[in-house]
Amino acid sequence: MSSSAPLLEVQNLQTHFGTVDGVVRAVEGVSFHINAGETLGVVGESGCGKSVTAMSILRLISTPPGKMAGKILFKGTNLLELSEPEMQAIRGKDISMIFQEPMTSLNPVLTVGRQIGETVMLHEGVSARDAEQRAVEMLTLVGIPAPGRRVREYPHQLSGGMRQRVMIAMALACSPQLLVADEPTTALDVTIQAQILELMRDLETRVGAAIMLITHDLGVVAEMAQRVIVMYAGRKVEEGTAEEIFLNPLHPYTRGLMGSMPKLGSSLHETGRSKLTEIQGQVPSLRKPIIGCAFAGRCPNVTDVCRQMAPAIELKAPNHLVACHYAPRVAVAA
Amino acid sequence: MSNSQTPAPGTPLLEVKGLKKHFPIHGGILGGKTGNVFAVDGVSFDIKRGETLSLVGESGCGKSTVGKAVLRLYPITDGEVLLDGRRIDNLSAGELRPLRKRIQVVFQDPFSSLNPRQKLRDIIAEPIINFGLASGSELDDRVGDLLDKVRLPRDAMYRYPHEFSGGQRQRIAIARALAPGSDLIICDEAVSALDVSVKAQIVNLLSDLQDELGLTLLFISHDLAIVEHLTHRVAVMYLGKMVEMADRKTLFSTPHHPYTRALLSAVPVPDPTVKRQRIILRGDVPSPINPPSGCRFHTRCPFVFDRCKVDEPQLRDVGMGRMSACHLDVVPDTVPEANRQAAVAA
């Protein structure tokens, strides 16, 4: 971890939602940081709070019913204390976001050029003509053929992969320092996903933006991220360099996740069909406060200590934080 | 089995021969037919009893259409579908009805495929009642047994679908598919909407049930890693055509067709130390309304040469029980040397 201040530092973020059935604790005390120019992978299953964390960083949570606490320091400024106009000046300029669904996150009645240009006009006050020029440049950057023609087309005229390229063009139009990508390739076919990941890797080196990559696909994270955090039930359960997390996972949830993920090439090692490791049980409800470790109900190594006391997240190996009472023991058992 | 003819030994449970399904496109002022979507354009395969065949490919390749055509959810344009050696594609609705209980389906989204106003008991009992297979307390016993099979508690039968998570709902959908004593289950992206850890539970359940009950599965999926875990044989589709078919080990260890190779190389590997040689396909899948001439893959194939653009390669046996449709396998002397070397090296 570098000695200079990180680009983004999230401290003890809590995002709760008030509902008729009680408070949903979507994010419960998450802290992490992202350094300039690096890619941080955020992994977890549905409902673990990874998307809500991203939305909280961009202050896209409507309050009420949402409620945020903690600190989100972007270059030292706490985003949670900014006024809405101040936040608008940051959104799309310093921090921008790519959403999962390129079909629904583009406006169907505006040309893609207008949509890319809008960001530039808002943040840089350029004319409509210059904005369109920038849109063409951005479409070229993300590898869309015939950008001069495509810029005047509507989203329905583009394929899913091209729409996702447009989303990326829009997010990068004002050269942001941080790009939050929420499941950017989940809706795409695997050959198109490979194209988009190649593009994002290429842009990372050319544009130099830091990327917060949220995904449930461990394969995508392994290919893209330098550091990884694993979330479960609104908590960070493990953090480390990508190599540490993938080659030496210490938290039983991370290990379960790795085991339950089918790996290509399984037929090379065994003759018959193979069984996947299952994580028994269900994710706990976020409506009730969780006492003890959030994973206790599904953990194969659970003890009474786990049920009564929440484990603190501690450094268990170089560059490797784990929230498990028995993490070293787990490592030995492997 | 209710049909009188017993199939000859060795007859596959399901045979599909030259299946075509074209959807007409209507347009213009008079709403006349202006074209066709060539969703499935000549696909043949068979599945032996107790076997899993997986259909893989990207969106729009026609894999789900094949599944729905086998289920007779719509009439087919051309070809034959045979169950135990008997044609079922030309049967009337009445003649087909007794056979319907033998082929059942599990769809992708268990949130929309289960009626929210029905209790589990009614959802699972419906096919049993429809086919007059049981009634009264016997019916409840059968529903209970089915819940045991999919590892759900028996008292779940008095609850509604919304009380269950996605993985549990998919178990309910599987129980319903098993209810009429079916032998062929078509799984149309049955695990694609589920989270990683839940997906593993359902995949394991499906292979257990197959071993336990001798089920035959047509597993339709875009997820190659899942397919490799549970299948016996794999058929790869591209734009309504089958490009390669082989047993699991042959296909995954030595993918042959350029499309299969690109597809496999595109799957991200969950190991940051592995840096793979990747074949990245340029461009998008062409439209099935106006498919490319010759080989349908020629617009994206890294090894394309002149013949591919005009002459459509046929699916043929290329050894080790593998079928492949590529000019690179067939007449090697007509293939430009540079293309062949590139294909061998990749």
C-alpha cells in the first residue's frame, strides 16, 4: 500500500434503508481505499452490498429512505458533507459510473452523441458543436467503427456490446480520476465481454483512471484487478492483492465462493463429472442486526465464539486482511 | 410408458433431424411478410437415455429455440423431432398430450415461471392432476416425495413462492418438471440467474437427480464452465447452425472449430497468475434475419479464406466422434497454407 494519500478512502460506511418492514442494513461498516490508477475488484453475491457501496460513493442513494453514515474521502474531501450542487460538479467529471444494463441506462430518444456530449457541455461549458466533436473522439477511443455516423444514431440501432462501449465513452468523456463500474460485462455475451475487458484494460493504461470494478464473476476480477475486496452481508470479509485472494484465500466464505465456482478445464483433471463445493444455507436477512460473525450460519468451521462475537478485520498475512476468528487455522487446514 | 410401441434397443430417447425454425417478419403498410428470422436453420442431434447434452452458444444462436421446438411450444418450419424413435413434430395436440408428460422444462427465471398466487402444493400437483396420475392423499404423498427429491422440507408445500429465495424457487421448478414422471427435462438457462454459491447447489442437485432417476437432460446454457461440470456431450451453436459437437472431454480439452476455440478462450479464468493466449473475436454476431453467405462465422473468423465466404461447410465427422463444420478440416490442400498454419498455431 502506497505511502501517499489514496484517491478514495471510504471509512466505516453504513448505508441503511428504512422500509415498512424495518431497517435494511445494506452496508454495515465498510472501509477501503483506492489508489490513483489502480483497479480494485469488489466481489460478492447478490445482496452483499457491493452495488449500494458504489451508489453511496456517487451519492446516488435517495435520502430518505436511505441513510448514510461514515466518511467517503475523495482526495481528502468528505463527499457525504457536500451539497447536492457540489456533488453534481463531481459526478461525471471526477468520478463517473458505468452501469450493468446498457439497454436501460441509455436514453432511447436521444442520439448517443447527445448523451455523451451532455456530460462535456455540463462540466466544461463547451458548445454543442465541440461536444459532438468530443463525442466522436470518445467513440473512436472505445473502438466503435464509423464513429462519425454512429454519433448521430440512437441506442436501439446499436448492439449490446456497442451500447456498453457508448456507456464507457460517456463515463470517460470528462477524463475522470475514478471510474466506478458496476457489473459492466454481466449482461454481455462472453466473446463481447472479452472485447470490453480488453478495452477497459487498454483504457486503464491510456487514460490512467482508477477503476472500482464491482462484479460477482471471479474470473473477471482475476483478469482485471490488482487488489480485491470480498463482501458478504454488507460487510467486508477479506481484502488483499489479487494474487493473495485467489491463491491463498483465508476467509471461509471466500474459499467457499472459489470452490463453488465452476472452472473451465475441469474435464482435464477428472474422468467422470465432478461435484462443485456448495456453501450450505442462505445469506442472512439484513433486516435484523447480525450478532457475531455474519457468515456463522453457513460456515463449516463455526464455533460458539463466532456466534457471539463479530470478528474484527485484521492483517493475517502481508497485504491481506481477513475478518475471521480462525483465519490462520483455516489456512493451515488447507 | 404409455405408448404401445416399445422402441428398438439402442434408439436414442430424443432425435432431432434437420430442425429448422424460421420466424416470419411482418411489416410494410399491409403488414405483409417482409422476411424471416432464421433462428434455427438445420440442426440435428440425438440424446441417449440418461445422458446430458448441452447446447451452448451466445445470445441469438438459436439454442433456446431448439429447446422450445422440441417442447412443441411452436410448430417447426422443417425437420423431424423423434421421441423413442416416434415422430412427435407432426402429431395433433390430442395425440401429443400423453407424450407431454414425458418432456418437461425448467426455465431461467424462477421469479416469473412460478405463479405467485399458488401454493407450492398446487404448483407441483398441477401436472399430476392434469395427467390424472394421482388424487387425494396419494397426491399429497407424491408432492411430498418430490419436495424430498429436490431437498426442500415437506411443510414447504403450504407456502407461496415469494417466501423462497431464487435457488429454492428453482428447486420448486425442478420438482414441478419431475412431477409427471418425465424422462426428458429441458433446462433452458436454468442456473444462469442464480448466484455462484446457489448455482453450485442446483448444478449438483441436477446431476444427483439424473443419477438417481435416470433422467435425460437437454441443458441449454451460455455458461461454458457450468456445462463442463455437468454434461456428457456438448453441441456448439452459432447463428442457427451447429458448428461443433463432441463429448465433454474432447470438446473442452481440444476445441476444434475456430468459434469453439474463441468461445473457450474468452472465458475469464479465476487465477490472476494465468495469462492466456486469447482469440478475441472482432465485431458482433451478425443478424439472423440476413445471415452471412457461406460459413456463417466467416465475418468474425480469424482464419477466414475465400472459400468460406461462398461455400457453406457441412457438419461432418472429423475423428474421435467429433463433428465439426469448418473448411479447415475438410480439404486441407485447398486451404491457403498461411491460414492453416495460423489455425494450427493458435
